[in-house]
Amino acid sequence: MTRVLVLNGPNLARLGTREPEVYGSATFPDLVTAVQGWGAELGLEVDVRQTDDEATMIGWLHEAVDTRSDVVLNPAAFTHYSYGLRDAAAQVTGAHLRLVEVHITNPYAREAFRHRSVVGPVATGTIAGFGLTSYHLALQALTQP
């Protein structure tokens, strides 16, 4: 069974209460339940995590390399400025593992500062703008050879 780390960055634990007009009404526990269900349907072993701490996120990406795990990554605000996270993500893809960057919203349809991703250029691919379904699409992509 393929192991996938589903990693979520800052403020995503606040889903459901943080700007529901932007992010929807689903909560982070709703996201965890959905991702675990989709993973099981696809024959994937998923481990869903969230942190507001950049160092923790970087450590989890190192763990992905060490355990040979693919990654679904919603870097949230780290997307736009964290070169440390970008370098850790590059280690994942550099180790011939897959890393799919996901976003609940479409960053290009939002404020200008959100239009730049430092993670995207080192990711295997990016899926954005489909709400929580972005995670489902990312997991589906990881089932492809």
C-alpha cells in the first residue's frame, strides 16, 4: 500500500470558522475524514497532519524522503515565501517521490501576493480551486504510474 503524507500549513486547522465565504463551511476534522475515506477508496495509506509551524512542516517533508512517502501538500501561507519549505519540497521530488501542491481556493483569483508559489516549481503538480475536492484529485493523481 502506498503511503501518503497529507500535510497542511498555517491556519488550516481553522477551516469552518476562518473566512467561510472563502474556504467554505467544512472543518479541519471534516477534511481529515474526507481525505482518509478517499485514501481508503484508492488503496492509499494516508496520514493527515496540520501545523502552523514552518520547522515542523519542513521536518515532515524530511520524514517523507526518509520513509519513501509521496506527499500532498497544502503549504497555505508558506506557499508564497518559505524558501526553507521549498528546499525541503525539492528534496522530496529530488528523491523521485511525488509531491502534489494543493490549494482549496484558486490563488490566482485572489490577492496579488498569493499569485506566487515558491513550492510550485519543485512540485510534481499543483491542483487548486476545487475546495476540498482538490485533495481528492491530488490523491487520484498519486494512484497513476
